[in-house]
Amino acid sequence: MVEQTWHEARLIPVSGINGAEEQERRATSALLAVMGAVREFGRALTQPLGAPAGHLETYIEVPFTLDDRNLRPDGLIRASRGSKSWAALVEVKTGNNLLTREQIEAYLDVAKDQGFDAVLTISNEIPALAGQHPTPVDKRKLRKVSLYHYSWSQVLAEAVMQKEHRGVADPDQAWILGELIRYLEYRGSGALQFNDMGAAWVETRNAVVAGTLRQTDPGLADVAAKWDALIRYISLQLGRRLGAEVIPALSRKELSDPSTRSSIVCKELCDSASMSAAIRVPKAIGDIVVRVDLRSRQVTCHVDVDAPQSGRPVTRVNWLARQLAGASDNLRVEAFVKNGRGSSSAELLGSLRTDPSLLVVDPAREFKTFRVAATSALGDKRGSGRGSFIDSVHDAVDAFYVDVMQGLKAWRAAPPAMRDTPADEAAGTALSSTALSSQDEPTSGFEARPSDSSSTDPSEADSEMTWV
């Protein structure tokens, strides 16, 4: 009897998945069932959609008839609390299957006809911006029904964060949620990771290297969208490990108008053969700025740190170096001075550990900001795996967070120290209850009189005052 070959019984089995249709059906059923069984997880996924915090019912393959058409969405979610009820149709895709406009618009029509509130789609597609749907639809169909989208990466990250970090009150429910996590992490489930930069990647990459890329090239916008989708995917994965909501750092204009963000990435790629983005980690000292240079095949991550506002320049450099005690000597540290343009100096961290004065060009100029940067090799392959663009960027961000970000803390001024009382003052005669207070007026409430001193020296007599 060889027990090593036995397969443990699972609540959601990963074996026996035959074909994309069964894969999709099993993923839908598993997800919706666990949403209904684990209250905290169901609430975490439905609250952003506008559902009330109440009892959750979930169904799969619910049939509807609309205009002589028989439609069968993959699922339905209904939440009710008191007299308030909310319902959403669910459409699911697994593997490399993509959502289609016709199918989504048909379910929007069904939702409107049935008085439902929303349509939720779930697939491996990651939109470039949060809140943006990967499939454009007729906006007129969204007047009475809302349209939402979750990527499987987002669903998995939410499940891990709920179980490992936020917590589940009931131990049995926590185990059920763990079974869903185990299933979604299995490659055969169809809940894939981000593993493709798109059909336009190779042609665009080659044009960048050759210096022939133009903003009118048809594949440029797709590469820009894939870049932002990769940054969102990396943010989700990092947040999943940290138990925090890690998001891409975007300006208000970029969030309100997705075309603005796309134009910025496309212009940067054409002008400098590079793409950049920023990732925001809660309570971190700053945003992680990621920049890829396709021509030099390098990826650089950096963070800007406000310099201390007191101490000698060398002391301020040492303050930063001490916090990076476990980091690589190859980190680049740049210094920016107040009222200066660009960095005033740059040195490797290893050199600064030996001689921190190397970063001080002019002791009279006060440091404003330090920039800590790490550069590594950039892959260029379209997919995932060794030598791929996706994995090289992902690995660079993870390594930078571990080596640099999690050890950095902002400078804070020390509280004022208590001044030591001199010995002669401590041993002096105590003041009487009639002594002058520091709050008394200096010229009122008293007059000068000669004291009863027996001294005959006028200077001594004039110098002694009696308070009345």
C-alpha cells in the first residue's frame, strides 16, 4: 500500500475537468456557493456593487426568455435585508476565453426587464484602470442597470485577504474559504494569472528598439493598456501577500478619463522607449515608481524619501543608510537639494556605507529628498516564465519592496530634551511665598527700600530691595 499516491478528498475537486464549458461551470458554482456560505467573503465581493448587508442567495444557470430568445446567464446573486432587495446576473469566463459585447448587452437587457440592479462579469481580463470594464458596451443600456467586472486575480486576492488577514468568525466557514482558494490557485481551474502582453507586444517592442514607433501605430494603445493591467495585477498580488489594499497610484485626471492615462503611456513609449507607473502601498514611506526601458532592457524601481530637517549633511545620509542596512550595495542613492534642479549627486549604497560624505557636494546646500533606486534586467518575451517581460517586472517590484520599502520609515523630529539643572542652582536658597513670579509685572506692586542690612557700603545698600 503506497499512501503517497493517494489523493486527499476535497470539497471542490480539481480532477476531472473536461473542457472549457465544464471548467467555467465548476468555477462559477464553487465561487457563488462559497459567497453564500461564507458571510464575510460574500459581503466583501458584493458591497462594492451596492448590495445591502443581508442574506445572500446564489444560483447558477438561471434561464430567462427575452424577445423570443432563451438566455441562460452563468449565475445570479440576490441580497436582501428587510424590505430591501438587490439582484445581479453573473457572467463568467475562464482560461483565455474573452467576454463578448453581444452577450453582455443581452444580459443587461434581461436585467432591465426583470428589474435587477446589475450585471457582474468575471474573467481573466484585467482592465487598465480600476472600475473600467474590459469590454465596451452601449452606454444607453447602463441607464438603469449597472455593469461591474472582477478579474479572477482580484477574486483570489480578496479571498486570501479575507481568510488570512481580515479573518472569518466561523472556523468551518474559514475552512470552506480555504478550499476555494486552493481550487482557484490550481491551474486547471481556469483562474489564470496575468501571462500575456497581447498580440501587439512583439511588433511594438521591435519598433521601439528600432526607433520607428509612432503614436499612430495600431498596436500601441493595446500595449499601453496591457502595461497598466500588469501594474494592477502586480498590485493585487502584492496586496494579497501584505494583507493591504495596494493600488496603482494615478492622478485624478487619469482616474476620471482613461484616455488621458493611455495617451501618457503611449507618448512616453514613443519619446523615450520606456513606460512608467506607480504603486501605492498603505502606510509606506512613498509610492513605488516602476520604469521599464525597452531599449536598454532594464527595469528600475525607486522611491523618494524626504530628508531629515535637522543635523549635518553627513548625519542625514547616515540616517538613510542605517535604514537600508540589509539592502544590496548596488542600490543607487540620489540626493536632491532645496531650490535645486534635478539630483545634485548620486552614489551606490555600498560606497555611502564606507564614506557618506560622497553624497555631499556642497555642505551649505540643504538636502530636500533622497531617491533610492534598484535596477535589474528586463525580459522581453510576450508570455510568462523565464526571460519574460511580465515576470521580470513582477520580480523587480517584489524584491524592491522586501529590500527597501518595508524597512524605510519617515524622519520625525525628536522631542525637546529637559535641560539639566546646574548644581549651584539646585543648592540655592528656596524662594519664599512672597517671591516675584515670572508672571508679575516688573514695575508694579513693589518699591525699593534700603534693607535692614548692617552694611555701610552705599553700593551694597542700593543693590538690596525689599518687596512690599
